[in-house]
Amino acid sequence: MGAVMSSGNYVGGLAGSLAGVNMGDSEVEFCYATGAVTGGGTELGGLVGYSWYGLVTASYWDKDTSAQSASEGGSGRTTEEMTHPYAANTYEGWDFTTVWTMDVDYRVNKGYPYLWDCPPPEGTGSCGCVGATGKELNSEDGPFRILADWLLIGLSVLVLAVFSSTRR
């Protein structure tokens, strides 16, 4: 995944913000991010910059490559823990039979797992995500639905997630 830079308040490796009215309105599951995260704002995170009722499960960010030690969701891991051979407590519950595949020889995704049916161009690296939804997508409804970063950064992940889910 490429670097994420912003002067805004909500900056994350996968999503700048997850927001909704009810718990679970915005969900991220089985995802990871590896890009550098920098910004001049107040809420920076390796995976998610800010979360208001967002739900993040079984998702990770690389603390070394992101230069972020904290996130509003997910679990931080070192590059060594996230690349093959993966640490025992990383990618827990991930389906390495039909959804994900391992980059054992570091040629396809720099040792990070990638979607079985959608490998990145060789050697480019990427983030990976199977499930991401944003139910509250109207940023004009108030401060609790601030999703500009989510739309810009996460929309491609949503498309990838939907594409992956429909190809099973």
C-alpha cells in the first residue's frame, strides 16, 4: 500500500475515520495496512485514525512501515510478525484456504498475505481487506458521520471487498 499523507484531522493507513450512529454502522474485518501514515492533524492511526461507533475485527497494521504505534482499531504488529512466516497471533481467523494466500517467497507481496483471486502486481505491495462496510455515507449530516477520508481511502477497499466476496 502506498503512503497516506494528509493535513486533515483523521488519517489512517486504511480509513481516516469510521463513524456511525450505532455500533457496527462502519465495520472493517480481516484487513491490514502497511503504508506510511503521516499528517498534521490530531487523529493519526496505523489502521484507523478516528472511530465513532466503528467496529474493527481481525485487522492489523504494520507498526514499522506505518511509523504509527497506535490506531483507533485493529492490532499493531511489526513487519517481522506480519510477513511470512507469520506470528502465531497475527491473521487469527483468516481463511488461508479460499480467501487469502501466503507470499512464502516474498515475490508477490513482499511477504504479506494477499487475496487468493486478486494478487497485486508483483513486488508492489498492497493493503488487503476482505470486509469493509460504511453504512453512514452522508458527511453533511453532522460531525459523527465524517467519512471524507473513508470515502477517499476506503472506497477502493470496499470495491475490492465486494468483488472478492462475489467471486467466492
